[in-house]
Amino acid sequence: EMAGYYFHSAETGFGIRLVFQRNRPQEEKKMKTTMRRKNQALSEEECIAVLRRGTSGVLAAAGEDDYPYAVPLSYVYCDFKLYFHCAKVGHKLEAIARNPKVSFCVIDQDQVVPEKYTTYFRSVIVFGKARILNEAGEKRAALEKLAERYSPEYPEGRKAEIDQLLDVVNMVEIQIEAMTGKEAKELKNHSDQVSEAH
């Protein structure tokens, strides 16, 4: 939108026009999660099931010099959030400080089928904002979720390990804002047949 003013001098007879552009407030851009092949899309419930089953995924964040930074790590899902732990310093924390917007990919299945020249795959990508948990209570709670996920049968050992590591690790939370899931059409057709049978 353009606007301007005109100034005229009676003494010199000259005038000048000042033109400037008004900047409208920008709306926050939303992540586009529309999938082209909708017949292979997973429902939100199916995506969450994949996240619950998974034990590792790949975190993608804004790296140095405009390079994407992607790193595999262990995680736990709980209430539309992901949690993972890391050292007190490192590339992950630098990337999150640079830009808290991240994505996280979990591959649930990747079965190569040579005779059909394809793979039977299933995966989920989540998008959200990451933050470091600094408050002691929420940090411990997140670490307990992670420990319980990987060592469910050792409650006493988990507590001792958490007490020892609480002050030397960071816990990071990803608040999920959007997610997409996709699977091979062969798996989708099989799932539909099973649902119809029940």
C-alpha cells in the first residue's frame, strides 16, 4: 500500500513529493501439511501409534551457515509432545537456540520387496517448537518418562540413574503443532481389509 505527501515552497515555486510504503502486519505462516497422495495418508490416531511404537527418529533443525542439521536420537512420546535428552552443550542446542522450529521423522517400517521393485514403508513426520526444560520439576518428569520407556522393568535403577544424571544433561521438549504420516499402498490396503473384517 503506497502513501505520500506533497510539499510546496511559495518562495522558490518548487515542490517535492514524498512517497513511502506502509508495511502491513505479517500473518504468521502456517506449516503446509497437505499430502499429495491422500489415499496413503495415516490418520492422526495412526500417526500417534507410530510415535508410541518408535524408539528413535531424526531431528531436523536449522544448522550453521543455512545448512540443515539432522541428527538421529532416542525419544519418548507423551500427550502430543516429544522428549529427548542431550548434553549441556552441542549442535542440537545451538540449532534450537537459532530457531526453535524443528521437525522430527520416525520410520516405523521399511521392508524392501525386491520382486516388486518397491518397499513397504510407514513413517511419520512431526513439526513443532522445541524448548529446553530448565525447571527442575518438569525436567525430572520428562527424564522419568524417557527412562520408563526404555527401562520399564527397573524402577529402582531408573531413579538412581536419574538422580545421578539430572544435573549433567538437558531435556528438550517438542510441542507438536502438526504431523503427517504415510504408508505404502499395500500396507494401507491390508489395514483397510482388516478393519472391514472386524
